Amino acid sequence: MARLIRNSLMKALILIFFASVATATGDAPFIVAHKKASLTRLKSGSERVSVSIDIYNQGFSTAYDVSLLDDSWPQDMFDIVSGNTSRSWERLDAGGLLSHSFELEAKKQGMFYGAPAVITFRIPTKAALQEAYSTPILPLDVLAERPPEKKFDWVSFAWNNSNQCIIAIQYLFSFSKCY
């Protein structure tokens, strides 16, 4: 008899646990953010960093007062060329996507390790602001010494036995590594 009561009580507790987990997670926004950065070398020798951040709501309800702050770019290393490192939106619906981008110009040479961006949002059922973090970026080797890219290699003259000039042109496309 005691065993039957214990099994029934255990089943009831497990059922309550799964029901509470399902209602707790199933009704809230779930924010996922991806941060990307790429380097572009300009002809003037300077280098620009293009940053884009995509914010997804993978949850089942709307997130309100969504704010993005990416303050991991020190002013002594980078100047803002276009855009802003922060942005706000009124809402992010369930299953929705928000994107933000900005461009920086590098001032100093060296490795840069960027921190994740911070996203804050409000849930109507909770008084406190919620926080989410983006993925971090890979280390950037800013203003690194790189050999110039060769788009074409030209092979000039070759002489055959009858002293005729044969011009051979070869296009050797060398694709550089994308950053």
C-alpha cells in the first residue's frame, strides 16, 4: 500500500515538474544574437571593420523595449565611420529577426578580441529587464602586415627554335582568405 502511494506521489510530482517547465519556458521570449565582424583593407592603407548583429526571438511571445549595446570597441583603437554601436526597438515578435550594422575605422595595429554585445528586453510578466548576450567575434588582426594580393600573374616571353616570340598570358587567380 505504501509503495502504491509512493509511486503515485512520484508520478504526480514528475507531472507537475514537467508542466511547470513547459509553461515557464513556453510562454517567454528566447533571444539569440549573432555578432559578425569583417576586415576590409582600403587603398589608402587604412582598414575598416564592418560589424553586423542579428537578433532572433526563438521564443513563443513578444519581447518589448529591445535594446542593443556593443561597447567593446575602444575609442583609442577605432573611430565610428557609419552607424552606431547601440540601437533600440519597440518590440521583437516571436519568431522575428532584428538586424543592426555599423562600420569602424582602425587607428592602431594589433590583435583585437571583441566582447559579446548585450541585448536587454522586457517581458510583460516580469518587472526586471532581461539580458541576453551575442556570440563573441573571432580575434581580428587589425592593420596587420599582409602581402599585396596578386590578381593576375603574367608570364612574358618564351623563345622557340625559330626565334619567334611566343607571348603566353596566364591568368592565375589567387583568391585571398576572407575575414
